[in-house]
Amino acid sequence: MKYLPLVWAAIMRKPTRAILTLLSVMIAFTLFGLTIGMNATFDAVKAGAKDNRIYTNLRFFGGATGMPISLARDIERIPGVAQASYINFIPAYRSDPKNRIFIIMMSDNARNMFSDRPITPAQWDLLHNERDGVLVSQWQADKWHLKVGDTLTVISPQTKKADGNTTWTFKVLAIVGDVAYNTNGYIWGNYDYQDKALPRAKQSQAMEIETQTSDASRTADIAQEIDNKFANSPSSTQSITEKSAMDVSNSGVDIAKVDREIALAGMFMVLFLTANGIAQAVRERFTEFATLKTIGFSDNGVIGLVFVEAALPCFLGAILGVALSAWLSGMVPHFMPPSIGTPPLPRITVMVAVWAGLSALIVALASSALPALRLKQMDIATALSGR
């Protein structure tokens, strides 16, 4: 610790270079935090996906409003299917079109289909008994400043009632927990409440059907059976298992690998910057290092000073960069339009911070390696003479 003032003085000898290096390292570690954090999110979402759940949508949307809910009953007749539920949506806004809000209207048996959600039986009962009620996740409650008992009024030009009214009014029944893949939370209401208010031509239709299988090993086969069953019907379907939907490797591009490569590119940038800066600093102060060795500093002592000089911007940049990436991850959902398909965002976990720290250490060691070797092999007399 007593040599830190000496290291600090060396770093601040060129303050512009020091500040630019720190900013560059911070930006690189911000990128590192976001990419590695995204991989942590992918892993968490994939691990939490159920292997006995299937999502079914229309294969071709065209002019159709949705699928007949009778398809859910037909799906339940397929061997191996335990149950099927369905949902509809109300895309809307509050007060101002910029304040977009998205409400998912669930069929009554959703409590059995999504029993793994952080919703208690008592809260499900509330939703069942109050047809105009909604369950609001904590994230959405915080965003809209909602509490239990509040009235939530939204306007949905896309979802007109039978009388032409576009205003929908709900009662907040409970504030419930969030789930990993709903980045900006969720609001769940009753399908029947929406359905009975719609024009007759648009009633009894769903935008998505969820299926739960009784044998998880057959889930993928049953998803294919569903699509085969309705292949030649006006409501041709496209089904996907929840495991597949939550696995980014099924997108055709190994996103996790791309993220790692981006993070590695960022670390190479940090290595280049710090190595170049340390090498230049050592060249500029070669005589000073020779003087330190003359007055009693050992080779290891001088090398230690060089390492700390390299490590300080690396670790400080890592701390600031990971902190910035955590802040950005928290802010992004506020600027994203609400929807059921909101992509997951980076999770800055403890392991992300650990990997950032290890990377900073490796970069500091690699950056100071060649300058340290040169200092170890220096000829003191030659260095003091300025040659």
C-alpha cells in the first residue's frame, strides 16, 4: 500500500492518456458485462423452461383474427395431452399513446397450465371470482404506480368492444411475482371478460393455445401431431415446445457463442490498449526504473510496480464497466414496447462480476509481461546513461 502514491503519480504523469485508457477499458467491460450477462440470462431462462409445455399459434395470420378456441378442445383429445388453455391480448395505452401497456387475457384453466408461476392459489381465486380483475407483476406495478384495489383504465384502438368503445377498465386484484423471460413484467386478466365484450364475429377466438403433456418425453412429438392435425384446416398451426422456444441455439445462430466472441474481442481491445500504454510508460521512465533498482528495489519490486500500474485501470475499468452494464440492463425495459414476446435482457450476476475480475487480472498480467521482462534484463549502467 505504501507504494500506491508512487504508482498513482506514474499513472497521472500523462492524465489525458490515463483517462482515455480508463474510458476505453470501461466501455470494453460494459460490452463484456452485457454479453456475458446475456449468456447468464439464456442459461437461466432455458433451465426454467418446462419440458411438458407447448405453444401453438397460427402458421399464417393473413386476415384472420385468431384461432377458434374449439381447437383447444380438439388438442385435448390427442393422446398424451393433459390439458390445453388459450389466451388473447389487449394491446393498449394509458392516457397517452406513448404510454403503451399490454394485457394478456387468460382462459380460466390457466391456473393449472401455469402453476409454476409465482401466483398463489388465493390470487388465482381472486382472478376467477372477479371477471374484470387483473393480476399485475411487481415490475408493471412499479412502472404504473399500481396497488391492490386500484382501477386500471386503458385504451385499445385495436380491440374495440361490440358497441365500438375502445376503453377497457380493470381492477387490480393482486401484485404478483415476476418471471425471468418477461423482461418488462406482465398483466394477466380473464379471457371471458374480454371475449363477451367483443363483437360476435370476433368472439371465441384465441391468439395462442398452450398445451400441457402428460409425458414430457413425447412433448416434441405431440407438438408435431398438433400441426399435422390442423395442417389442412383454415387454422393451420405452428407449434413449439417451451424448451425449444427458450433455447436460443434453435434460432439457427449460436447466439451464446457470438456473445462470447464479442466479449473476447472486447478483452483483446483492452489488452492492446493497456499493453501499449504500459510499454510506452516503461520506455519513457526507463531511467527512473534503473534509479529505483540502484537505491535498493529488487527486480520483483520494480515488476510489481509495473503490474499494479497496469492492474489499476483494468480493475477500475472492470468495476465501472460492469456497474454501467447492470444499470443499462435495468433501464432498457423502460424503453421497450410491452408485449408477450419481449426478449430477455442481461442478468449481471455474481459470476459475471467474477469473470470480469478474472479477465481484468489476466489482461493486467499479459499487459505487464513484456515490459517486466525488459526491466528484468535491463543494464542499469546503460539505462542511467540514457542510452
